[in-house]
Amino acid sequence: MRIRQELTPLRIVMLTVLAVAFALAIIGPVAWGGAAEATHLDALSQGSTAANPLGTDALGRDMLARTLVATRLSLLLAVAVATLAFLAGILLGALPSLGGPRARRRAGAAINLLIAFPALLLALLVVTMVGIGTEGAVLALAVAGTPQIARLTQTLSASVVGSDYVTAARATGIPRWRLLVRHVLPNIAPPLALQYASAIGTALLSLSALSFLGVGVQEPRYDWGSLLAVALDRVYLTPVAVLGPAAAIVLVSLAFNVLGDALADMLSVDPASRGRGRRRAPVPPPVVAATDRDAVAAPDDAILTVDGLSVAFPGQHGRVTPVRDVSLAVAQGERLGIVGESGSGKSLTALAVAQLIERPGAVAARSITFEDADLARLDPAERDRRLATSMAMVFQDPLSSFNPALRIGRQVTESSEVHLGRRHAEATALATARFSELAIAGAERRLRQYPHELSGGMRQRAMIAMGLMTQPRLILADEPTTALDVTVQRQVLYALHQANAEHGTAIVLISHDISVVEAFCARVVVMYAGRVVEEIAADRLRGGAAHPYTRALLAAVPDMTTDRATPLASIPGRPPAAGEVITGCAFAARCGFATDRCRSELPPLEQHPDGRRLACWNPRVAVGTHPGQEDR
């Protein structure tokens, strides 16, 4: 077992010390409370004897009995200090990470200011303000320990908040507190567990130090620190009296540090070795100007219409716009494909539609209409509800999109429980049905497993099932078949086809593989350098593609008739960088048919009578009159 593997001899010894300490904390005051308070005038300040192995104090009280009884108060106060410091530190360090940049900056400044003060000076300052005594010492040490915990939590949570599975959880509308409890804290638990146990040991030392100095626990109560102060007054006469409280402080403090180390190992979350709620919408990013070009004629039954969408980010030399004036429409129950090379803006377009672009990103659009409502004009709460229940997103890498610390069932059922009010048992039954519909064998058992225990294709189908839990009307599938073998690709595409056929769910399939898009979709949108360059029916793609870039993508895909003796076709050159300023057609530098006009004037995306949209000055087929024209 894993626990046995983590129990080294040193850990066994130290954990035994802790077990004895906690046992003494329970039974000590009951068993030795009377002896600890009994005074013996004939044995004042006595050294070690058979009856009093650690001697007696100035009132003749047994030092061994008092050391054993003091175990309870010493441990309780140390745990109280660590717990208060952790609660305050986690709130101060983790919650701002789920907010915007302004909240993160303010929290960071507050943490830096607190850390600038030495912990001991900060503790003494608080003690001076609230007064000496047990309560003052606990509060002072908790305040002094909060900045270190906050800095650790801030650093750990920042790395988790940027993960795909947190983005996926936000897309379902999970509130911040639930995002923190369910998705952030479980994934930073190992280092926090180590720090918490270590903090108890540190708190024990610090409390003992304050009591030793006379500003901690006061008479008639006593802890190990106050007992040590009493014994030290006569260390030269009866040195044995110091051994009890001193040994207890040192050994128990070390044991808590060893416990933290063991807990960190046993609670470590590794997707390779172990086995996603409503959100507050992110602060809307600044709007950049959108032009009136490239508009799309939306069908009457459109579920989604995007008009003039642009996405921009700040760069070293000004604003970078990787998505420029994208317009498209998706009809109810339609399967639309978006294809293009890496960096063409496909995924950013989907993220912008799903309202998942946050600062410093800037999104602009004349309108993004979903279910006959402009998302920009909706109340934020209504927008969140609509997106969480009627739109689902399937990410490229399900292993990183699923939370590795939670079982599959907990993540799949969460959105329907939060947004549709289903009971857990009802949601679990629905999840089992969805898994069965998508041909996931042993659905009940799979729901109890962790993401790493499922195969790549099974994880992708589980993510599709999670999207179907709220019966969405649109699924945005962002390269769901990337890095999967052909058999698993077929399984994932079949699952999407089943969702479309059985539930009437519209599908937007994003891929760089034009052959997959051609086979699955009814319409294909081709993107290059952040713009739509062609839109055409999938069944006309092979013989009717007019844009040189579309034809180059098709030529680069081999088939059974491809001559294996000749080199595979490729597109020369490279796509332009996102920040590169281009005055004409972005593909002109790689196009063998480019003219001076192509290099100096941007071709508009125009709607043609044959149904296609095309942005090209020199199309490779005659367009605008009849589908299936001959090549030029």
C-alpha cells in the first residue's frame, strides 16, 4: 500500500511521538490533574526522586505531572494558531487569484506589506495592542503567520487557476467560492498540508517562547513554555526539571514537521499515478473597433450568429489582433466545421463566443447572438445561465481539462446539479445514461474513476457527456480528435454525431485536419491569419474550393490514390505572426497566384449567389453562378 511505502523508520518514530502526545492531551488532565495541582510544603524545589522524577516546583508540585497535563493546552493552542493563520492566509492568497488583475495586484501589495514586517515583531505588536495572555498570544501568532501562508497560497493557486480544467469549470458558471473549494484547493493540498503541519510545530515553539517570556499563558493556566520558565529559574540546582517541558517542545515540534512531510507524500495528486457550479462573469475586456466588412447573412433558424468578431491582446509593440472581423452563423442542428493551420484563430474564436476571453484580452463584435439574444445586451446573470445550460465546450486535451483530483462522476454531474437543480442521485443516473449513449462501457464504474484511469478516447467522450448533461443546443468542439489514433478519432466523432442526431444539438467542429471536417460537417469555414477566407458546403469542397489556401490544405492531405513515390504536397513559407502588419491578403506571400493587388489590397469576404463566401482577388474556380464550376 502507498501509506506503508511512505512510512520510513524516522516517520514511524515521530508519528508515535505524536500519537503519545495526543493520547496524553486526552487523558493527561484526568489522570494526573490532581497530582499536578497538589502542593507539598515538605518538598519545595526538590530535585529528582523516585516519587517525583523531574522534581518539584517552588510550591512542591510534581513537574512531571504538570508537564503531562500541560500537553492538552499546549497542543490546543498550537492547532488554534495554525488554523487561524491558514484560514486567513488561504482567503487572502487564493480568492484574489479567481478575480481580475486589479484584485490580484491589491492582494499582492497587501501580502508584500505584511511580509515586510518580521513575524516576531508583528506578533509582539499585536500582543501589545490586545494585551498579554493566552488569547492575545494566539491572535498575535496567527496574524504573524498569515502573510507566509497567503504568499504560498497565492503562488500555488496562480498556477492552478490558469489550467484548462479551471477554465472549463468557469464555462459551466461555477461561483468563485465553489471554484476555490472544488478545483483550486484540492490541487494545492499537498504543499498546504505540509505547511499546515509544519505551522503547528512552529506555533508550538512560538507559543512556548511567548509563555517563557511571560507574555503568553498566564497563571493559573500553564503550558510547556511557562513550565520551562519556572524550571529555568533553578536550572543550576535541579537541572532535571528542565528536561520534561524542553523535550516535549522539541520532540512534538519535530514530529509535526515530519507529519507534514508524510502527508504531502500521501496526498500528492499526480494525474499519472492517481486517479469541474455557476461563476461570476469575468470583467468585460475593453472593446476595440469592429468594421462593417465580412458580415454574414444568418439563416432564419440560426442558433448562433457571430458578426464582426475581433480578439486582441497587448503586445510589445502595440495591440496584437489574432482574430479579425470573423462573421459566421450556425443553424439549429447543423454541423459546421472551422479549419485552418495552427495560429489561424480557430480556438480563440470559439473561446470568444463562449465568453471565456479575459483581460488583458479585448473582444469586439457588432453582435454575438445566441438563441435569438445578443449576449452583450443580456444581464450578466442571464448570460451566465444561458451559456452554462445551452452551450457546451469540448476542449482539445480532456486530461488537462478534467480536474485530476476529482472523480469523473463528480465533475460530469456538477453543472446539472447547480444550474438545473437536480439531486445528486438524479444527476448520476442521467450521467450513466449519457455515458451509455456514447458507448462508454461500464458507465457506473467509470463515473467512480479518476480522469487518468480512462483512455484518451473515453475521456473525450466523457467530456462530451458532461456537455450533454444540461441538454445544450450548441457544442463547440475545439480539436477534439487531435493526437488521437484513427480508431479513437472515429469513436469521438461518432459520439458528436450521436449528440447531433439524437438531441438535435448543433456542432461547431474546430480542426486543422480538413479531411475530418469534410467528412463530418455540412459546411466548412476556412480561416487563415485570424480571418475567414472561404466558406463552402462540405460536399463541394473537393471540386469547388476557390481560395488557393483551401486548395492547398486539400492537396496536403494524402489519400489512397496518392503516389507514394512523390513527396507529399506542402504549403511553402509560414503563416504571418499575430502582430505582423499586413496591408493586403495575408496569404499572398505563400500564394503562387498572388498579384500586386493581392499584396496591397485586402480582399473582402463576399457572399456569392452559389452560397459560398470568399475573400480572394483571384479565385481558382468561377464563382457566383452555379455550384460545381470547372477549374480555371
